[in-house]
Amino acid sequence: MNFKVTIELKGPGTAEPCLDLVEKLDMVDQVVFSSFEHTRIARIRELRPEIVVDRETMRPTHRYKTGCLFVEPPPNFVSIATCVGASEVHLKYDSCTKDRIEMIHAAGMDSMAWFRGHIGMYEDVTERYKDVGNEDELMYKTVIATGVRKLCVNRPDMLVSTLTYD
């Protein structure tokens, strides 16, 4: 089975044991390590700086993929991600704009939009965004239209349905 996994480094000292597990399972090429605490991304890069040539683009890239998570990205979010050696930027779904996604891609990084958990999403759609449902097709299509390349969703069945019938 060929699938991708994102491991969020949520606590201090999580980089080393997560790296060990991923290597033990021989899943290095299937995993992205992510964190809101960007020093954890820097730690992954420090421990595993290996560069390889991407088979699709034929450009050099880090073998160990990392993503900087942001809730509300500051103006210099691309610079922050670059400084810690991130290979991806992970934005909260409602902060994805075409401009931000283009900035990420122009810097040679990949992009992901993440959706809040069920309680947070319910709060968002009942208090902030009254024009969309709780992770519905319209929301997915809107985020996809920004050019983001990956999605981290709570309703994969809805996403597959959205992508299948378009």
C-alpha cells in the first residue's frame, strides 16, 4: 500500500523517537513531519539534512519532508519556513489564499491546507462563516481553487465525493 502520512510533532523531544519509528518502518519517503513549534522542524532538518533529486521535477529536495504549521500566518511566514528548512507550509484552511499559496510554491515548497477538528469546525461555521456548511463541497472547492496541493480533512468521504464528481 502506498500512502502518505503526516506526523505532527506536538511535544518537546518528539523529533528523535518519531524519526526512529519512521526509519524502523521504512516509511521515510511516505512521511511529512509537521509542527506549530518550528524549532521541532529545525531539529528534524538538523538530524536529517539529506538532499535527494526529486524524480518528478529533477530538482534537489530534502529526503525527510517537513511542514511548518500556521493558524494565522505572519507576513514573513515563507521566510520562517525557509529558515527552519521546511519543505512544506501547512496553512489553516481559512488562511489559504491564492497569493499565499503562490508565495509558497515560488519558494520551492509544497502546500497543505488543514481543517480544524469537529468541534472547532462547528464553531467556525456557526460563529464565523455562516455561508458554508461544516466541511462541505463548497468549502473544499474554495480551498482547492487557491492552488493548494494537499488537504488534511475530517471528512475524507466528502472530499473524495467532491473530487470524483467534478
